[in-house]
Amino acid sequence: MAGPQKRKFFHRRKVCRFCADSTLVINYKDVNMLRYFISERAKIIPRRISGTCANHQRELARAIKRSRSIALLPYVGTLDT
């Protein structure tokens, strides 16, 4: 008597969007692009979720921190309690 069979779950390998498209440039002034990489609590999204490579993740973190320091991006997201 065989039990229920488990399905093998296939994870698609995420590709760094900056490596794939060389025209994209990480710039601390480009707030719309940087908002894609922060959560609604204004935390930087890790590379295992965003799919960026290590070099571009470091550049992203640096750009987000720079834009926070000149008040283009928030340090803290909205706190709904």
C-alpha cells in the first residue's frame, strides 16, 4: 500500500536583473527603481528574495543608504498599529 506521493518542487533560478540588462544602472537618485528593493517597512530586501547577485546587492544597499541619508527614501516604513 503506497502512501501519497510527494511532488518535487522546482525552484527557478533567479537572474540578477542588472547583470541581464546592462543598460540598468544603480543610482541613489532613482527612487522608483530603489523602492522595488525595499519592503513596506523600508527594510532592504535580501538577495535570496530579490535575485540580485552579490556585487549588485552591495551597490543597491549603498544606494539605498545614500538616498535615505538625503531623505529621498524613508528609514522607517508606515507603522500601522
